[in-house]
Amino acid sequence: MWLALFTAILDWLTGLVQSQTRTAGEDGTPKPGLREALNKRLSTWKDRQGGV
């Protein structure tokens, strides 16, 4: 009985890990214009800080 319970818990944990890590090692989908928007925000912040 304990072995069956332990096996069931391990199977459940294995499935959980696989479902949560299915994108491991893959690049995320790029968002168009994100880099430009962040660079603009950074340059605005630098201007307010006095060119840090």
C-alpha cells in the first residue's frame, strides 16, 4: 500500500515538473517593439538622472 502511494506521488510530481518545464531551453516569443520601447525608457531615465 505504501509503495503504491509513493509511486502515485512520484508519478504526479513527475507530471507536474514536465508540465511546468516544457519550455526549458527554448527562447520566448519576442514582443514587437519591446527593445525599442525599453531603450527609449532607459534613455529618458538617463536624461532625468543627468546622463548617468
